[in-house]
Amino acid sequence: MADAARSPKAFSLKRQPGFSSLAIACFLMLYAPIVVLVLYSFNAGTSIAIWEGFSWRWYEAAWQNEQIKDAATRSLIVAACATTVATTVATLAGLATTRTGKFRGQTAVFAIINQPLMVPEIVTAVALLIFFAIIKVATGYTGLVYLIAAHAAFCIPFAYLPIRARLEGMDLTLEHAAADLYATPWKTFRRVTLPLLWPGILAGAMLAFVISLDDVVITEFVKTAGQDTLPTYMLGQLRRVVTPEINAISTVFLAISVVLVCIFFFLNRKG
Amino acid sequence: MTEPVNSRMHKAAVNRWLLLAPALVILCFAASGPLLIVLVYSFLQPGDYGGVVWNFSIEAWFNVLFQEDIFDETVTFADAHLSIFWRSVRLSFGTTVMAFVIGFPTAYFIATRPKQQRDMWLLLIIIPFWTNLLIRTFAIMEVIRNEGVINSALLAAGVIDSPIQILFTDFAIMLGMLYVYLPLMVLPIYASMERLDFSIVEAGYDLYASRFKVLRRIILPLVKPGVIAGSILVFVPSLGAYVTPRVLGGGKNLMVGNLIELQFGQGRNWPLGSALAVTLLVIVMVALLFYVRVATKEDIKHG
């Protein structure tokens, strides 16, 4: 046996002792807490620690909770508006920044677009708190637009990246052919560029949607009183005695994110 | 096509800026612009009920590092702030090291799977990364709390008599940040590892290198850019973490993010909060610049 292990055939170049166990431990560590969380959302008891049998009661409770419904609706409205705005402007920005050589101000443009990825969220959050406080006093308006604007801003880089990647990989000859056949620039864009770009736009929109739906920190600082989204509502609840109701909301939330991410992943792989 | 080249280029430039305008306007309005206001606020005086008084003052900046005794006006270092900054750096560093210890073998594991399997393993890393940070923090909280899974299991097994207090400790914060940011370590290391040429590893073994020596002298230097990228990507958000220390640290164990929030809430010292925010931003930018420098140097070296 010992000889066989040392023979060239059995010697694995890629093996490193302990690495596989650590990797398995890593995957377990990533998923075990989530599994526990999902499991206890089906707990019949009121505790998030003692298992008392299977039940849907916490899903029903969450469904009937007006505050949760209100927060969920607001989350969806903000995410939908922010995604639409962010994806639209990111598509335009993508068209402007690809297929040309270096242009003046390029570094500054990229720095501004990627800024939400680099600046710590808490810093952006207090910056928006200050800025919007000034505007709120000046205009008296305290509606959802502040939240939507803030979300749209930090969603832009996430929408921009897949769109830009798609544009950079695109074959320009088709567009040239369309132009040669006397298509107007608008027609070329609508009939040639846009259909080719579509998977990138969809991927960008999905990332933006997930990012907006998940945001806690910036929302917590920008929202006016009574403007809870689902994550800020949950953050508030964590200060009190937690019931499996929170697990139930989390599970639904997780399911939505996982589905969107999986779609994104396979869309991207094919593209 | 008859128009002169100059005017055509001019037109293209105008078009480009028109297309960029909406994105730049939104970002300047709701991301970049407000940062400048924070800088301005850090040089003002605090209002009595939050907000600011428009008088120039460097008091806030003075207070970031020093404190003045109210009675005898002696100046000492602001221990409270410094210790929170120091704790943030320490915890973020600890998190980064743990993330490396777990993330490196994981990236290696994925990179050495057969090609068809790799995407599946990768997806398993990506999914947690895109799920809600608060939910994942809450999941960790459920596992480590006194009545949580770990303590219940240890109690049931008779290993311990009373629950170990993990929640609301520094370790809990590190564990939480590790859990939340681990994918950010694995993904860049995997990206460099994927291109690793195993014939070089083979050459190492042919020259009688041990497994550890191959790892240390061949694999690690080759994937260094990925390791640096991963470390920065874990370190930077850890430093600015707000939700994780708030939920898992339980109010006592603060980090910089919570200290900043405190100044805008109960502290009612917006200028100090602004100065602290700018300080955090500068530290993060220095870390990122360091990363960019290392990354471009590596690029040049590898052609």
C-alpha cells in the first residue's frame, strides 16, 4: 500500500493535506446557520431555540401582520423604482463608456460610478442623513423619493457591471452592417444593440433589485419615521424578544434572493 | 461623412456626456455630493439638539483624537475613540486572518475540482454572498446565543454545565463578520487559483519539494494578487461594519460605524460624527490605494 501511494500514478499533484476538510467545514459553516434559521421558521412553539413540532403558524402570523405587510410593500416599491432608474441610467452609461478608446475624464467617471462599492455604507448613510435633512427642511417633502434616490445611486454600479461586460463582449460588425443598410442610429440601437444587450440588462436589473431589497444601513438613516422597509423593520424587531415570525420573513426573503441569484448565475453562464 | 473629423469627434464626445449625465447626476446627488457636505459639517459647531451651528471650528477634529477636561482644561488623548478605532482595526484584522485560513483552502478545493463541478461549488459560495446581510447576521445570532444550537448541543452532551456566553462579545462580532464576508475572500483567491499552472507544481515535486514547501514557495506566491484582493475586500467592509456589531455586539461592544451613528443619535454631535466618518473614509481609501498599487505592480510583473 505504502509503495502504491508513492508510485507516480497515485501521487496527486493537487492534494494538500487538510484542505478538503477545511473546505467542507467552510461550506457547512456557510449553510448550517441558514438551515437552522429556515428550520425554526416552521417551529410550532414561540421559541427560536426549542423545537416543538412543525407548523405554518408563523407564516400565517407574518402574513396577517399589518406592519410587516406595510414594510414589505414599501420594500418592493422602493426596490422596483430604484432598479428601474438604476438599470436605465446604467445602460446609458454603459453605452457611453464602452466601444470608445480612453476619453478625457474617464478615470473620474469610473471613480464616481464605482464609488458606492468603495465608500463604507455607514459613511454614505450619514452623508445622506445630513444632505436629505437639509432638503427636507427646505422643501417640507418627506416622501419615499429620498429612499428611492439613495437606493438608485448605490444600485448603479451593480447594474452597470454586467451591462458593461456584455457590451464589451459584443460583436460590432452587426451594428456596422445595420448602419451600412441605412438604419438610423436609433433604429440600430433598438433592433440590433438592445436585443443583444438584453441579457446584460436583465442581469444588471436583478442584481440591483437584490441589492436594494437587502439594504439596511442606508435605509435606516435615510428613512423618515414610519418608512420602514422589511430589513429595517427586522432590525428594529431584533432588539426585542424574537419569535419565529422573524425566521418566517427571513425564509421568504432568502427564497427570493436565492432564486434571483440562481437565475442570474445561469443567465450569465450562457451569455 | 463629409463633415470634418474634428466636429465628428466633438459630436461623439457630446453624445457620450449626454448618455453619462443621468447616472452621474444621480450619483452626485445621492452618493458623492453628500460626502463633501460631511467634510464641511466636520468643521462646524454642534447644535444643541443635533444639527449644526454655522461657525467654523476645528473642535470636532480636535475631539476625534483628544479630550479636554471640563474642570482643569488639561488635554489628554480621547481614550474612548482611540480604543474603538483600535478595536475596529483589531477585529477587522482578526476577521481577515480567519477568512484567509478558511477561504484559501476552500478556493483551492474549488479550483482543483473537475471543470464541470466547479461552477456548482462556486454557486454555493455566491448564494450566501447575495443573501441579506441582516438575515445572515440573525442566523449566526441564533446559532451562538445562550439558548442557541451550539450551547444546547454542548449542554446536552454534558461538555458544559452552563451556556458559554458567545453572543455580545468581540468574538461574536468577528464570527459574524467572518460569516458575512467570507465569500469576498474565496472569490478573488479562486479567480487567481483557476489560472494556476499545475505543471509548475509538478516541477516542484520533481525537485523533491514537500507538499508544504510547494504550497508556500510555489502556489502562494502565484496566487498572491488574489490573496491581497480578498484580504482588502474583507478588511474594508469589516472596518466600516455597522449592522453586525450592533446585532452581535449588543450595544456595549462598539465599532467605528456604531460610534459614528451614536454622534448622530444620542450624542447629538453631528460635527464630531462627520469628522469620525471622514476619518474612517480616509483609512479605507488608503487601504484601497495600497491594494490598487499592489495589483498594478503584479500586473506589470506578469505582463
